[in-house]
Amino acid sequence: MGSESLIPMPPVELRLMVSTPEPDYFDNPNGVPIIASVPLDAYATVFDFGCGCGRIARQLLQQNPRPRRYVGIDTHKGMVDWCRDNLTPVDSNFQFFHHDVYSPVYGVNNSLKLAEPFPVSDEEFSLVIAISVFTHVYKEQATYYLSEIARILAPRGVALASWFFFDRKSFPFLRDGPFCLFTDELDPTQAVIYDREWFLDTIRSCGLSVQQTFYPPMPGHQWNVWLTRRTPNAVDEFPRGELGAEWLCGTTQKPMAKVAISNAEKLKVENFSEKNKGRLYSTGPPVLTGPVVELAAMKAKLNETEMALTATRSALEVVERSWSWKIGRAMTLPVRLLRNRFHKFHAD
């Protein structure tokens, strides 16, 4: 196994972008499994969705046993390039790919897409890790990427994902949605909070089930959820209703007041959910939404302007190569020489 001295440490400017810059947070000097609750055989093949500058990859390189294959993807090209240049040479089975999807923070120069397929084959990974990813993506992205996790997860594989949760039922005015809340108007993806019922419905529709749920270290912070491929008799180990409510975003010091909801209201909500299932759960990459739509329009206009300028330059080059242009330049040469001498004379 590579020791700390043989495995490069990401520069502090990259560490600051993803977490605390303390080197200990990126280190695993004792070579222990990086997640205690994961069986050793699950580390055989690891897919790291949102690998950043290689925190988990570096710890896995030090782990004993080391995964026989690791793939990390991230929207930040600079961090992916650093990992390729510094961590792949330690072990060629550790590969990193730039995920060319738009991100208002980490991928402003990326393609204006909200999602694209993972660059790997079906049922290929025994462990999928997505830490601090679903806390920063739109609902349409979350749905698509959950289906991608289900696609690449091995039959007995497990996936770890972190989430912010709230209960939409606690907010009667949100009866018809939304199913996620944002904390920043300019950058909605700064923190995205999902409804627990929506999450459960969505993972089921994507062919996943909840194997285990870990509450956050403090109320309102990230929950860790273990996912597996869904089986016919699967039981989701995921708290609902009052169970676990004290750990949700928006938790109050006193319990929320209970309000009796009529059967007619319940039926209205159920009918809405059934009617909109096809719209809520899509199997293909999501279409552009939110601020990205305006950005895409601006980029398209800029591309049109650049194409027009290119066409104008090409037309000018054709004119400059023509005999009529050359003859005209030759005929006006004396005039231009006199003009230049005149300007020079007055300048002196």
C-alpha cells in the first residue's frame, strides 16, 4: 500500500473548495476501511459520484485492502485533472473522468446540460458513494442520477448518499408541491432540501430500496442513506411521519401542531400524485430548468454573433484575395503614401 509520503496531497486551494483543508481529513494512515459499516467485499469496485479533488480516492489508496477498481467523476475539471495527474500514477486502476454537466459553482464553463449518463457499464460497481451531491442538485437531476445509480449498482451492491430532508405535509400550502426547497435564489443548488415522501417514492420508481438510514450529527444537517437494488419483498428502513422528525430541516423546539385532514383532501393529494407520476419520474436526462434556461439562451445568442463575425471575416478574406481588390489597392497606393507622408510631416 502507498504510504502518505508516496501519495500526493491535494493543494490547499482545492481542499478548501470541497471541505476543511486539514490534511487529516484526506488521510487514512492506518489503512482501515474508510466506512466502518461497509462490508469489506463491497470495496471491490467503487464508483465515487462527486469525487472532488480525491479525498475518498486518496483514503482508498491507503486502505487495506485497496479496491481493485475505482472510478471518480466530478463537474470541476481542474480537480479531475489534478486527480488524474497525481493519483492515477499511484494506481492505474484508479480512474477519473470530467462530468461535463453545468454547475453554477464548479462547472460554469461546462456544457449546458443538467445531466449525462455515468461513463461506466451496467451492474459494474459493488459500492457507489455520493456524498454532498444530492444536497446540491435539482429534483430532475436527482431523479435521473438515482436511476443511474440503480443501473451501475451490482446485484448485491450498496450505495451511500447524503440528503437534506423536510416533510412537505408539515406545510399545508405546499399541497401540490414543490417537493424540494432551496436556500439561495441566485444559486438554488447551494443547498437543496427534499421531501421525505418524494424521496421514498422516487427511489422505489428507480428500482432502489433503503437498506439503512443514519440521522445527522445535528438536526437539519445531512442524513446518510444506504441504498440497494430493489427486490420484490424489500422493506425500506426509512423513518416517516413522527419517526425521525426531530432531525429534519425546519425542526422546531416544540412539536408541530397536528391538524386533522379530511378524506377529501387526502384523496385530492393522492389523485395529484397519481396524475403526475409520468411527469415526475423521467428515465431520460432532464431538460434545462431554472437559471440554466436563461444562461443557455444567452450562450446561443453569443454563438450566433460569433458565427456572424466568422462569416464576415471569411467574406472579407475572399474580397482581399480577389484581383479587383489587389488592383484597387495598387491604384490607391500613391494616395496612401502621400497621406502617410503628410501625417508624418505634421507630426514632426
